[in-house]
Amino acid sequence: MTTEKPNTLIGLLNTLKTETDKTKYQSIYIDIAKEVMSLEFEHNPKQPLEGILYKKLVQLSVKEFVYSGQTEESLSNLNEVIDILSYTSVLVR
């Protein structure tokens, strides 16, 4: 199987960070959730939970960002997750 960077997910997360219209948050939030669930992160066969951890990390950071009102701390956490994702790969089906 081939792999690629999760560019769509990273793009959605960056869109969420810069969105100022609160009515669009829900739509972006749903798009992120769908994208996360559709991805299979590449992981070490000896560490099968690694892919699940990436998914939960994204979910929790987005939830914190949206429900905290975009605090500086939640923005920092979201930026860290985006940085982590830039070093990961997903399997292409």
C-alpha cells in the first residue's frame, strides 16, 4: 500500500484555526470528524494503537479548541497536533 501525508485533514484544521464565523465551526467540525474516521494512519505493526491515538489526539484538540472559545492554550495545542500530523502518513486505499 502507498502512503501520503494527511493533507486534507491538516487543511481542515488550519481552516478551523482561522475561521471567525462561529456558524461555520459546526460544519468544519463535522468535516474534520468525517476525515479523521476515514483515515488509517500508518503505524508500527508492534504498536497497533498508534493509529487510534492519532485519531483521538485530533478529536480532543479540535473539541477543546471549539468549546474553549479559541483560547491561546487550545490554539497552541491545535498547532502542536498539526505539527505532529505533518510528520505522519496515512495509508491510501
